Amino acid sequence: MPFPKMEITRDIGDAQVGATLDLKPVQGQTIPQTLSFEVWFYVKSGAAPLLLVNPSLDITLYRRVGQSGYQQQSGVRLPITTGDLGHTGGFLAGEAMIWRPFAYLPAELILRIDALRDAEHGLHAEMRLNAGIVSLASAPRRPGEPAIPLAAKPFPWHVSFPVTNDLWRELLTQMGWPTPRMFELHPLSFSSLAEFEGAAIKLKEAERHLFLGNWGESVGISRIVVEAVFRKLGYKDKKPFNWNTIIAAGLPTEMSDIFRALNSVANHEHHPTGVDPRWERADARFMLQLAASLAEYAGTLPPRIPPAPPP
């Protein structure tokens, strides 16, 4: 995985403390939709034992603008859970200490982040790690003198890095997302079994393009499924759509409203974004869900009987 493993070194009193941040699920403890981080703390120089206290990790994702910019108003903060301090309990004395915070991302948050990313440049991540380091070196005291209270030295770490679309897709795969879904298409919603099988293949392909971020391709493929449904109902043939003809033929009002909304998404000239429109993830998701739902709904409607040809 091309996650950028990061490292920092800081002087804490007479000791030099290092830390690395990596993304690595705990073996045998992988939880779906969970990002598991692994932070190593170690003493690079200085013999005094140290204690790590109150570590915290904050990661916020933003939409990237170009190669280096980002939109500050678009931030989505990951819900980081502190996790445990490993078998050493935060004690550093000649060996590394591993801290494992993690973030559970529910489906709503994953979709929000996925809609945030730029189609070309992905996401921008800001990471802040804070902790306190306490030296456990015993200070020389005379008999009867009170103990010197231990004071924590701050260990701040702030770094930013890009989350490319390739990396985001790998992270989704690691989290077991997307959860496999099955759209149930009814054969009676189509003119023939061959058309039904073709629509099922197309719908699966549209979902794959949605996952890959190819929103335009997903929109186009979903529309093919919808047109197959309307052909079965007798309201669509190989010719372009003609609303006057379709409405005069008796298309139910609710179907007409749905189809008008579909046309607004599937045709750039009708797209509600106006000048210089482009498809977004919301368009592709709308079309995919509409195609699946419409196909199921159409199975409950009788086909229109074509009018008799003129004598």
C-alpha cells in the first residue's frame, strides 16, 4: 500500500525521542470499515526511562485543489478512537512502544468523504499528533526533602500529505468497502430474457464504475438499463424521446416525473448545474439507484398496447 509512512525525531530534555506513523491493521483483529493506525515511539539517545501520557491523533481530510492546494472549508474530521498503549503501557525503557489508535468510518461518513474528493487530485490530509513525555529519571534529593513532581514535555507533530484516488480506493478495499450489494432485477421488467440478462450485466458494470470514480461512464450505463425498461413498457423505441408522444400514450404521472428527472441528469444540456456541467458522484449514484428501482417498479406495470397502425 502506498500510504506515506512518516517519521519524526524530537529532543525531550536530555533524550531524543522518535516516532513513526503507519497505517496497519492489527493482525487477526481487522474490523470492517475501520482504519487502524500504528504509531511507534522509541528512544534514540538518552538512558533515562520515559513515560508517554495522553496521546491524541487528529486527521482531517479536505478536497484538493490542483497539486498542492486544498479547500479549507471542506474539512471532514475522522473520528479517531484512542486505542491502547501496547504491552508496555506507555513505558519507554530500551524498547519501542506501539500505540494503536483507530477510526471507525460508518457508511454515511465514507460516502461523504468519497463525494468530497477531487476527481483528478483526490484528498488533502492534515495530521496532528500530540502527546506528553515524562522523564522518570530520579532526581537526587536529600533525606526528608519532598519528591520533585514529574512534568510532561509536549511532543507535537503536524504534517500534511495527499491522499490520491488510488490510495483512497486501496483504503476502501482494506476496510472491506463497498459492501457487496445485489440489485434484484425482475425478468418481467424487460422485453426478453436476453434483455434482462444484459441489463443485469450493465447494472453491475455501472456500480463498478461508480466505485472506481468513473461517474460519466456509470451515468451512461445506468441510462441504458432505464431505456430497456421503457422499451418493455412500450414507451420507447430506437427513436429519440418525444415527450408529447410519451405523455399522450398514457405514461403514469409518477413515471413521467421520474423520467424527466432522469433526463435532467443524463443529458448535459438539461443538467441543473447549468453552464459547463460535469457529472459528479451524486449524479452517478442517483442514476444507479434509479435504474435499479425503476426496473423493479416497472415489473408491476402492464405494458402499453401500441395503437393500431393507420389504414
